[in-house]
Amino acid sequence: MTYQKLKGTADILPGESEKWQYIESSARDILKQYQFKEIRTPLFEQFDLFARGVGETSDIVSKEMYDFYDKGDRRVALRPEGTAGVVRSYVENKLFAPEYHRPMKLYYIGPMFRYERPQSGRQRQFHQLGVEVFGSKNASVDVETMLLALDLFKHFQLTDLKLVINSLGSNESRQLYRKELIEFLEPHFEELSKDSKDRLYKNPLRVLDSKDKKDKEIVKGAPSILDYLDEDSKEHFESVKRMLTAMTIPFEIDTNMVRGLDYYNDTIFEIITTNPKFGANATICAGGRYDSLVEEVGGPSTPAFGFGFGLERLILMLEHMGFDYPVSSLLDAYVVTIGEAVNEEAAKLTHELRQNGLSVEREFMSRKPAKQFKTADKLNARLVFTIGETELKERKVRVKDLTSGLENEVDLEELYTRFSEVYPTLLKSLEKEGE
């Protein structure tokens, strides 16, 4: 019997995994500048956490969740997104306690799971980078977090980016808008898609988020939610716009943007690429404010703001633009072996070099020296340590600098016992000879 990976999953092989490592490492550096700390939560949680937090009418809960009953007859789900689990952890571990700095800035990088149709840049197991900020209602939190998202993409030299914002207002103002939106949509009920018909009375704002072409045409004439904001929400949104303008950050307002998760309120945003290679106005990052979710999950009233984006889509974009990933030459030395008798000494030499902080690879396949040197060159090794039966008898090792082509000999015992003196002298002699 042969086995294959499941539909919607991918193997990240050597050669590709280095790209992921570079992206994650670069992102962590930027997140550190913004003083975000990493949090790691379980891959599965109670089903109800996502149903309550994300919203039962969302596509994620109603169609895409990987949920099942475990051996204890508990209904659990693989996490479809990161925010609900982070909020649960924030509440359970009492990270709102006075001894913790506020606002608390957290980030995560890891796999998520959604049962949806696999397509380019979107898998059933995918990886997401997300951030969450807890504890401040200040509109500058909204702006700073959106700027962080933009900085992350700009670091990878992505251009053709557009920041789109909207406000969903408070829960109270949204109820007024909800009533008006239902009245607007009811005359078009028969024209709506099946999903939108199902959502009309449960969560009519989700109709604005429909991808159905007929639905999109209908909602073009829908009333604007911005006309229903209460004074606090209106001032909050005005403050966001003023700060973005003051910092000369271009942005657009889309009054039909509502996001696909039910927990948002006030400021929401998307970062869209206008590059035609990725489709018309493709969303690559999204988030917003969710001031009620912590309380929903059992914690104290806590304002919060966050965003998330998929790493697969980012990597796909970088591939299309021909991004030049930095090539890191991590291999300090390659140990070439000649003859079976040197196997044990080669193992010892390799170990000693690594114990002294060098990155080392050695020959295991007993190939001819010429092939071993080709491998060392392919791996961008700085030095080649060659040990054959003659060197073994004389207790020496030959060292070649692959850049200059020059060689030198080193006494093995001295290298083992006085590495900190012998190795720098060796490098210096090769450099001196090469000048």
C-alpha cells in the first residue's frame, strides 16, 4: 500500500523550509521592534470556544471547521483561526492581572485548519501569523497595529499595497443598522444567494461580505453603516483617520467591508494587493477591534485589536515577484575522508569542531575525494578538512580554504587541545598567504 498526503495539505521540503525560516525570523525581528511577545496555544480547543467567539453564522463555523468527538465524548475542533484560542489563554491564565504590562501585545505563528476547497495559496492546513493587543481602547492602538502589518509586508519589498478601513461601530449602533439593513434586503430576498437568505435574519451584516455576484450587486445600494455610528464610535473612527492622515499613510474607506468573523466592532481593516498577478484587489491581511470577545469568553471587559495573515499566500506572492531570498553560508567546514580506517577519527574531528562552535558536515558515503570536494563546494563550505590513512598515522589533518584554494596542515592533538589558539592562527595564515 502506498500513502499520500491528504488533500489540502503540503510537505515543506528542504530548499523550501529555508524560505519559511527566513520569513518567520524576519517577522519576529519586526514584532520585537514593536514589543510583541510570542504566545503558543494548543492546536485544538473546545468546539464551543470557536462557535461563540467566531460566530455560528460564519463560514468557518458553519462549513469549514474540523470538529469531532474525542474519546472522552468531548466535542473539540482543530483551530480554524488564532484569536479565540489566544483570548481563552488570556482569560484562563489571568493575563489581565495588574502585574502584567498593558496593553499586552502578543503574537503567534502556526498551523490552522479549515475544510475548504484547496486552491493556490490556500490549503486545508495553512499557516498564519497573527497579533493581538489587549487592554487599550486608544485609537492609536488600531493605527499602530495596522502600521505593523504594513511594515511586515514592506520588509519583503511588496508593493502595490492598499490599506482599506471601515468601522462597524458599537454593538448598540450596529443593532440599529442591522434593522435598517434587513429592511433594505427584504425586498430582494428571492434574488439573494442561499447563504445570504440563511443569514438575513441571523446576521444580516454577513450578507455584505458575500462573494456571490448577485449579492454584491444588491448590496451596492445598501445603507452605509457609518451613518449609524454613535458618538463614541464616530469619534474613534475619526481619530483613526486623523492619525493615518497625519502620518501620510494612504487609506481607503469601504463601507461594505464587514470581515468574516462575528466578534469585530469599531475599526476593521484589510490590506489588499492591487497587483494583477494575484487577482483583482486580493486581500492578504485582515483584522480589527474586538472589545467584547474577552468578556464573551469569561474574562473581564477588555478592549482588544488584532490581525492575521496566511504565510502560504505571502510565499506565493514572493515567488511571483522573484524575491531574492538571502543565501546564508552556514557551513564552516566539510570533513573529507579517504579510506575506511579514518572513519572513527573523522567522527571525532567533526564532533570537536562542532563543540567549538563550527557548523560542520562530513562524508558518510565513502565516495571518491573529488566528489566529496564537489559536495563541499555545493554546500558553500568555507574550509575542507581532509583526513586519509597517511594523515591518520601522522596525526595531522589537511585544511583547504575553498575561496583561495590554499592549504595548510594542522596537528590533530593541538587542534583538539588548543582549538582557541590553533584555529584562529590557521585562518590568519591562510588569509596572509592569500594576500
